[in-house]
Amino acid sequence: MSQGLIALTGATGFLGSHIADELLAQGFQVRASVRSSSNHRWIEGKAIETVVVNLADADECRQFLDGSTGLIHCAGMVTASSEEQYRQANVLTTENLLAQAQLAWAGQEHNPAFVLISSMAAHGPAGIDSPAVETNTPRPITAYGRSKWAAEEAVQNTVVNFRRAILRPPSLYGPRDPEFLPLFKAATMGITARLGRSMTGLSLVHGRDAASAAVALLRCEQAQGAFFVDDGKVGYNWAELAAELGLVTGKKIWTLQVPLVLLKMAAALVGGRRAASSPVLNQDRMRDLESVGWVCDGSHLHQVTGWAPSHTSRTGFADTMKFFKEQDWL
């Protein structure tokens, strides 16, 4: 039996495509906004209605939301060359969707839900000895983090007639994610890299688990406000990450210390625009690496919704490695 029609942005991306799969698995109809240039490979052939939508256009957003019973807003920009680009992609689209949801959902008998996929970057760094929790005051340190925090503020502070919830994933990985591929390639050669010396650790969550957490927020009537999510372990230090990679690859993993000054030199050599588009050389990512860590405690999400992860780092890394090999990425 159908659970209703859910509007989903960002469905062609890594996390968004897993959210689409989870919605379908739980009996929802899915209407996905796409760009005309979007690659549909992860959603192709599935029972998903796709609509080309400019999320900066009010009329197009209103039409996209008409007839829906909820929205998961996963689209956004993670790498940009300026604060303004982040604001346009992450803040203004959120504000537009909030305004149009208010119109599209007016008078509905049920309680629609607006779920924003944010990021731990909106909170700011937290070390392994003091993980981030929802009661902390956010102090983002990057342009990306500031844009996600501004989007969260829009969701929290706009007066609307529907329920709002926010998911803050830490480091995401899993099948379909190209960003973790270099880490796995290096691990198959018996090495991994520690970039800089400041970071004490980070939290992880498998993409499919983050997707099921987003749907749990959509469904749970008590879920309001921001929620961190993790894989059940409150952070990994570098030795633990190396050990987990070693178990998956069957190799002893040697950790190479890479001074951040080398990355900064590489960014200068590559140049402004090319460095800005790089997931490693981007200035925001440099600030991330100079921080104390990116560790969060996701227990509040479980307390409110009952959600629990399906993957540990060990099973998740094995699942990811299997996918990379099947796709001939490794």
C-alpha cells in the first residue's frame, strides 16, 4: 500500500539515490527533482517520477510539491569557489522550498514533514573526547558549513504549518560514493594517509543508513529539530580506521603522515578555480583537516525515532569494497 507521495531533491546523487531507494522500499511514491544535465544512472529504471526543476524558481518548486505529502531536501552544493555560490545553492533553495511547501500543503488533513539533509559541518568541529550533540551551539568554520547552518536556521525559524526535521550526517561513505574511492585504492596497496596532525578522529555513517535515518525522520511525528547520525560508534581514531581497512583488505595498513603544508602548496600550484573544485585541495576542506575532529553522538536520533544503523564500519567497508569491485572502480 502506498504511503503517499514524497518529493525528493538531489535524488541522482550518492545519498539522494539511496534515499529514493529507501522511500520505495517503504512503500512511498517518489517524485524526484533533477537538473537537465543530471546523470540518472542510480535511479534509472525505478518507479520514480522525475521532473526537471529549477529550485530557485518559485513556480517550478510549487508545481514540484503539489500533491506531495512530504519533502526530503537533499540537493545542495558541497564544493564551491565562493561563499555566495554556497548561499545560492544551499540557503536560497531551502528558503524557496519552505515558502512553496507552505502554499502547496495548506489545508492538508495530515501533518506533512519537511526534512532537510544538512551536515555536521553546520555544527562545526568536535573532537573524539567531546563529540558533538544537538544541544551544542553551532560554530561552523567553513563557507560550506555556514551555508548549511543558515539553511538549518531557515528551516527552524520560518513560521510554517508543517513539521520540520534536520539530519546532520558526519563523513558519509558507501556504494555509489566516489569520494572514498581513493582511500580504498590506497588500502588495497597497504597504505592510508593521515592529513595533518590536529584531527583526533571522525564519525562515519554508511550511505544506506543515512538514507534510512532520513526516512525515519520523515515518518516519526515526534521528530523535530536537528539530529546527528552515526554508525553506533562515537568516533574513530586513525589507528581504528587503519585496523578496519586492514580487516577488509586483508593487509597490514601503514599510515602515512601528510603535512597540510604540502596540500596547501599543491593547491597553490593547481590554481584557484581548479583547487576550489577539488574535494581535497578546496580551502574549506583544508580548514576541516586543521580542526580537532569531526565526531558526533547520534544517540538522540535513536531515542526519538527508534532508528538504528544496519552497518558497522567493518560491514560497511566490506559492502563498499564489493561495490567498487563490481563497478570495476578498483
